[in-house]
Amino acid sequence: MVANQGTRSVSYSSSPLLASKTPVWRSRFLVALVGLSFAGLLARALYVQVIGTDFYQKQGEARYVHQLELPASRGRINDRSGQVLAASVAVPSVWAIPKEVDADPVKRRALAKILGWSNAELERKLDPATRFVWLKRQADDELAAQIKALGLKGVFQDREYKRKYPEGEAAAHVVGFTNIEDKGQEGIELARQKELQGRDGSRSVVRDRLGRVVEDIGERVPAANGRDIDLSIDSKVQFFAYQRIRDAVAEHKAKAGSVVVLDAQTGEILALANFPSYKPDERKNLSGAQLRNRALTDIFEPGSTMKPMIVGLALETGRVTPDSVISTGRGSVSIAGWSPTDHTPRDTLTVTQIIQKSSNVGVAKLALSMPPREMHELFTAIGLGQRPQIDFPGAISGKLRPYKSWRPIEQATMAYGYGLSASLLQLARAYTVFAHDGEVIPITMTRRQPDEVVTGIRVFSPKTAETMRGMLQMAAGPGGTAPQAMVSGYSVGGKSGTAHKQEGKGYASKKYRSWFVGMAPITKPRIIVAVMVDEPSNGAYFGGAVAGPVFSQVVAQSLRLLNVPTDLEVKPQIMATQKVQAVEESF
């Protein structure tokens, strides 16, 4: 057997390094240093996990947790029959996190081309110092699909709501429009903003570095959609009224025009149309002229449309009867050095003929037989000098001076519509005093309930209102100032007006406003229609000739759309061949 060899022993004393003595403080220092390091780590862990946990939690969430808005769908705007006038549709919006966007120059150039930007403009948008940037809000589906096909990292798409307006420019001044944030800016969109907008919801999610949602966290807050608004507007009446005023402005080479259609029994606005107009969802390069809701914002001296008011007051107070004869002094009368005149001189006229022939002299004499306060109370009762009580932006009050400052000549001229001012909407409402049996009723842009009882301010007795409707029918018939306002199958009544436009402190010699306000059927009025054409310049400018035909067309179509039966025997229209002489007022 082989003997075991002993293991080789190591002599520590023979190694100079191991034999050297280490100072005690060094070992203690190392131990202390390790201990302090562990204490520091423990302190840091304590701070991160306990003391500063909120801060670090927020920092982490800022990198991975995102608060997604769940937008509420804006309420719809409908006409009286449920036809949609404004609605929200979901469309794609494109955004990016600039520092994460793919650096591939080819893809970037392609993105710039799709967006319609220069390469330099895109690079400015994608500034890495910016955490978020919109590339295209409320894009069309084709553009969004082209961007998605690029497969660019760091570019994302979400869905937003965009407003659509099916009736376009015909109803633009009624519905108005919203901005890119879906906030109302004009019309009903602005007036009913709180009801329409709803309340946005929210959703917290965790996204990975590629922007993909990997987890929902927290409680989801659902969106509360806005409330739908049902207007009094009839979209068919509105569209036809817009077409007719648009055509009249073109035919007479006018500056602008407006039409208001009221339900004579409920005060509901069935149509409110202006030209020029605009498309609410295509608003590039818009002018102030297109945006102006002239039926509410433009005020003018109402001219001869005031004459029926004065005659009605004279009848109501018993000063005259329809057959009372008034001396008209061969078409002129002197009042404190001023002489109102008639277009056609006559020695005398009955009260009925004062309306039929539109006599300035006759109505001025009736006005001067009344105390100024009585006239002022009448004008106030029918809504002049007051902002219309309607939930709609832009309506203004017009002008009506205190009666204590009136001089006799001013009282006389106010009787035929000079020295005060009103909007077309105010005139339409004022004529409810005749259509609603002597009451001026409130007007509204929202639909009334079928069983809602409408009451107004009593101004005239039903008998006086009926008498005045008969006079207005004569004014809009053969021998009156506006036979062009007649409608086949329906009785109509109304009053034309023509006035020089004010310029500075005076009047323009060749600039006019022409209008007509009336109702139909005259026996039991269903609608009131007011028409205004601003600055006709193609020859004709009298209210009966310019605004009367528009009134006739709008009345005829509206009554048919509302299923109102005819009240006259339909006869061939031969007025054009008869050469009816329409004698109009020149003021």
C-alpha cells in the first residue's frame, strides 16, 4: 500500500502581506461605511415608499397612466316636426407625442404632404420639447385612413364630435354654429349652450410605450349627453322663405333681405331667413354681412306699416269710424312749418281709404287729435323701443323717444313711421295685435305644447282688430298700394312700406328699404309674414312692388305646407294684363 502523503501546510508568518498588522480604525471605518450605506438605502426606501409616495406615484402615472376624456354628444336641434337642423357625428382627430414620432424622413415627408403642410412646418409642430400636439382635429375619414396607413410610431387617432347642419345656409341664422371645441358661437347653438353641451365623462388607462391601452384603472365616469332642443321652426317653410328672399335680392340687385314667418295664433316663429347667408359647417372667409341676422339686428324706420296702428287707436277710442271723412288738403298739410304730403293729392279720404291709399296727411291729422302719451303707450304696448323677449342672441330694441320730448311735427311723422325705429321681427310681432283679435302675443323660437294657451297684452277690442283686418285686405288688393301681395285662393291683408335709408344725420336720396307686413287668411289669420329688402337698385323700390311679391309667394307656399284650407274661390290671375295701378307712398 501506498502511504498517504501529508498535506502541505501554509505558514502565515512567512507572508509579508499577511504578517503585517492592519490598524483597528480602518476595519471599523469600513464596517461603518457599509452600515451607513445600508442606512442610506433604507432611508431612501422609506422616503420613496412612505413619505414621498404621492409625488412618485404621480410621476409614474404621468408616464404610463393617461386620463382619457369621454366626450358627451351635443344635443340635437330639431324643427317642429323632428327634422334635424343640427347634430353631432363622431369623426377622427389625429395627434402625436413629438419625441416618440418615427424619425424616418420619408414617412415624415409623406405625413406633411397628407396634412397639406411644408416639411418645415411639420418639424416645428413636432418639437420634441412639446409633450402633445394636435395634427388634425375633426379630420375626414379618408385623410385619417391615409395617416394610419403610414404606420408612424408616436402618431395616434381618437374620435371627437363634429357638428353637422343638414339645412345648410337656409337655416344658418337660426341654428348658428359651434367652434372647434363644440361650444356655441351663434344662434340657438349659443342661446341654448348649457342645455345642448351635456357633461363630458372620463376614463383612466395605462398605456405602454407604444401608446397602446393595456389596462383600465380607477372608476369610469360616463358622459352625460346634451339635451335635444325642439324649435318652432318649420324646416320646409324656412327653406322656401330663404329661397324667395334670395331670389328677390338677386332680381332687384339689392344689398340684402330678410323674411319672418310667425304663427299668428301661438306666436311661434315658423321661419326666420336672411340673405346673404353662409354654410354653418364651412365657415372659411366669412364676412360680417353673411353672419348678421338682419331680421333681429337691423333696425329701420317702419314707415307706412305704422299707419294701421294709429287708425286702430283712433277707432278704439271712438274718435272716428271707418266711414269718417278726413280732409286731406289736396295731399298736403302744414305743421309748424313742415308739410307732410301724399303721393296722389286728394281733398278728402275716409278713414278706410287712408289705409287703402296710404295717406300720410290723413294719418298725421288723426295722430294730432291724440295726446302724445296715448300714442306712446300704444307703441310701447306693441313692443316698440323694447328688446323682444325671445331666447335668442342679437335681438335689439330699436328706438322710441319719451313722449314728453315730442314736438307736433314729430308726433305727425311718427304716425307714418318716421322718427322711431324697429326690427323686422318687432314689426311681425306688432301685427299680432290685428291677427290675434287685439292682443299682442309673446313670440318664441321653441315649439309650444299643443294644449298651451297663449295670452298677450290687450291693446284693441276684437271688433277693432276685425275692422282693421278688413282695411288691410283692401290695402293689399286692387286699388290698394300692394295688389302684388294677393294670393290665389287665400284672402290676405297687410301694409307696404318704403323709406329712404338714413345716412349720418340725413337720408340718402337714392337708397331705400322696401318691406311688407301682412297676414292670411284674413278672416282667421294663421300666419303673419314680414318681408324686407335692403337697397333694391334695379328700378323698382316701392314696398308693394319689391316686397309684396315675396310676401305673396311665401304666404301661398306656407299655408299649403301647413294644410290651411283656401277661403276664396280660385280664379285665373289676370292682374298683370289688367295693368292694375298701384299707387304707393313715396315715404
